[in-house]
Amino acid sequence: MKVVSEKPRLIIASYKGKAGKTTATLAIAMALIKAGYKVSMFKVGPDFIDPSYHTALTGEPSRNLDYILMGSEGIIRRFYRYSRNSNIAVIEGVSGLYDSVDGITEDGSTAQVAKLLRAPVILVINGERINRTVRALIRGLRDFDPEVKIMGAVLTNINQRQVDKLSRAVEDEGLEFVGFIPRSDDVEELMQYRHLGLVHAQEMDRARIISVINEVSKYIDVNKLVSIAKESEPIAFEQDNVDSDNTYSRSIKIGVVLGRAFTFYYPETIEKAQEIGYVKFLDPEIDQEIGNLDLVIIGGGFPEIYGQYLEKNRAFRSDLRRFIDRGGYVYAECGGLMYLTSSIVYNNEEYEMVGAIDAVTIMHRKPVWYGYATAKIIRNTPIGDSGTILRGHEFHYSSIILRGRYEMAIRYERGAGINGLDGILVNNAYAHYLHIHPETYDVLSHILSYMHRNGNQ
């Protein structure tokens, strides 16, 4: 069945990272919401943090659009599916507009997504200590690939005195000046960076986020935005006209470990868990036990930041360890892997963790791996059989020092893991550094199938 989307949409991009793109994206979305529009939000590339701010603003999950992990059809299909119930879509780009995975082709770039979705681009320009060069930036970015429709600009980090001069530069270059983000201590405090990027929105006060973004959204011209968004061209794709056959019994009980320390979950992972079974959310700082569960999922996040609080909750750690010792199923990614080790060393402090994996996690000042990763399963595991190729991404500043002997389950073709290998299996508990998007590989269905084959469900 051929499906056509004519949804008004905007790509928010910049010439580089850390130019105020997330702040501008949020201000644009807030201005549209205040004007009465229902906004759906997206993020280009693999990212857990920026989408958390989108979700804080709209109250709805933000979705990733990732060419490397989903392909062109996956991007178009996901955009259609998750924008259907909105009036307008706002898509935050990644890095600089033309920055790609290899720096040669356009693969993985914001520009590539803009062309796939036939969407106009709003350019975010940091106006600090710059004036006439704004013209050169716009001209160069626009002429580099004429198929990318750069139609408007937002200036960030400027004061009122700069607005007239810089807005004239934007308009003289043929773009609509759609607003600016004033230099603000409140914005600077809100959009703080640490080693993996911004602080995750779930660790912050949502009311504070909304208040600050509401204030800066006053400087955005909604009418111009909507006019540009309506310049989006229709996109068409073939969609199967068959409803999926949900054969799950929903008798499986799944625990999802959240709290401040574990916030790196794609919304589709949680939705998949809710589709296949009963879901119980767990906070490892507060809850005393995991309860009567069949499977526990531990996503990534910042266990090192909250190490002292995780260590204090000995009851939860002990109950999770007993669950693993008696054969309970666990799937852990990155921060979840770190949590399952004996301890985490961070800022010259060592914090005791679950201890299911006899190892110490060491935090470093520089990333061990930051980007896409590909690995091959080399022994049968609950998440897949030997020979299966896994594609995802790694974001970690830690390394694992193993003290016990473990036969690793996956070997990286691109990525770091634990010395090029990864995938530790303790009874039925599986953990690795790799983050996997459900659109790319359905980990939970594979675990469920494995459990059925082994008579656990």
C-alpha cells in the first residue's frame, strides 16, 4: 500500500555541534505549542539525551531517525508513523548539517535526512563574536548542496544590540529570520554539559526546563516557522497493509530499571516490553527488591554519577544478585553492564555494585568509544544465535577490568566493547556495552523466544 505524508515539518540544523541547536529546537517547539499546534519531535542519529528534553517539553516520546541503523525506508516509515497524530513535526539534527559518519559521504548526516524527508531546514547560528561572517556561513552551507533547502535561521547566544545587524545579514542572504535565543544565565545553567553531553532531562526538574524554554520561546516568530514548514514536499513509501500478529501471551513479568542512574532507553524498548508482558519499573536507589519477575532490563545511563546512592541500597543489589544466581534473565546495556560488575571507580572513589560479574569498572576522562558499532555473535546467547550481526552504538568513558574468567559472546568488527570482545553471560544474565535500537534488532523478542525454547515461559 502506498502511503503519502504531507505533514508540515522542520529540520533544525547548525554548522557545528554546541551552537545552541537543542535550545533552539526546544524554543521552536515551545513557540508552536503555545500557538496551539500539536508537535511531534524527532532526533537525527543515535541519542538518548536530546530526545529527553523533547519529551519533557511535549509529554510525548521523541523518536530517533537514524540512516545508519534504520536505512532510508526506516526513516521515512518512522517519520510517518510517529508524526501522524501531530499538526507539525520538529526534527533536531546531529552535529553540523553536513557532518557524516565517515566525513566523506553524506551517510548519517542531518542533510541526508532533510533530503529523505524533503523537509526545509532552519539553520542555527551562534551569534557570539561574529557579524559579517554570518553571510559567508549561510552562503557556503546553502551552496554546498543545493538539494538541501535551507530556508530560515535562528541566532543563538546574542544580546538585543546584535539582533538588527545579524538579522539583516540573514535576510540579505535570502533566508527568513525566524528569531533568536538571547544570551541567558538561565539557559546556560539549564543546558549544562558533562562527559556524554547534556544532563539527561529525567535527572532535572521538568517545571524548570519548561519555564526556561518558555521564556526564550518568546523571541521566535511562529508565523514564519509555520509558513516554512508548509514548504515541505510530500513523501511517499510502500507500507505493508497487514496488521502484525501479536502472539505474545503477556504472561511474562518484566522489570525495567530506571531512576536517575539508568535513563538511556529508546521509547520503543519500553513499548516492546509492555507489548510482550507486564512491566514493573524499578528504582535502584529506592526499591528494596525486584519482586517476582522473569526478566530484568537495565539500560545505560550514569551509574558512576550516582554510585554512592546505588551502593547504599544494598538490599536491591543483593536481591538482583540472587535473581541472577538462581537463573533469572537479565539484559543489560553499557551502564547496566557497569552496574553488574563488582564496583565502579570514579573520581578516585570506589563504589560497590551488584557483583554478578567479577570485574571492576574504571571511569576515564576520555571516551573509550563514541559512535556506531558493529559486532558478531560468536556463541549462542539469549539475545541471538552464533553468527548474528548486531549493529548499534557505544557511548562510554569506562573500561572493564575482568578478574573472573568469561567466554565472551560477541566480537566487534567496529567498536571497542571489552578489548574488542563483549557480551558477558552469567547464567541467564547477559550484558554488553552495545546500545541496540529495536528498529534495528529486536533483542526482547529474541530473549522471549530463547526463554520459550528453554521452557521458562
